[in-house]
Amino acid sequence: MKTKTPLAVAGSLLFALAAMNPVYAVDAAQAKELMKSNKCAKCHAVDKDKSGPALKKIAAKYKGNADAEATIIKNITTGPKIKNDDGSEEEHAIIKTKDEAELKNLAQWILSQ
């Protein structure tokens, strides 16, 4: 009986700590403005493919991926070589902000599509 009590306390503590983790609220207006100011809509739309994939397609690709946010931020800040749907390759444009909160917000907004 004595071993069950520490397990119960540990389990309760784990649930309490998990409940304290705040849910990130996406600022859609800020994300849209950042996309607009960086001309992301030239290649991406929310629900249809252009020369780049639709944001909904990107969100679906990364659904359930624990590294999705970090991957999106890396892609928009480092300019990796990407392959377009037509088979051509080019360097992805680099977003013009170093503000981590703005980058996180944009990535989370994309993933929420």
C-alpha cells in the first residue's frame, strides 16, 4: 500500500503541471500582416496552390509532427532550396524579421489552417 501513495502523488503532480502549461493564442492579424509585408502571398494562398503549396496543405503535411513549428521557422528564416510543384527549384524567400515571437506566431498560424 505504501508504494501506491507516491505514485498517486506523482501522477497528480504531473497532471497539475500539464494544466499550468498555457495554450498559445495565435494572432491571425499579425501573421497575415507579416505575410503581406514579406509578399508571401505571391507564392502561397490559404486554400489553393500557387507556385508554392497552399497553407492548408502545409498544415496537413506537418499535422502531428512535434517539430513542425521549428521546421517552418527554419524554412522561412534560412532560405533553403525548395522544389516547386512544377519541378523547378529555387531558394525560399527569407522573412524580414528576427522577432522570435512573430516567427512563432506565423508558424502557428500556418499550422492552424
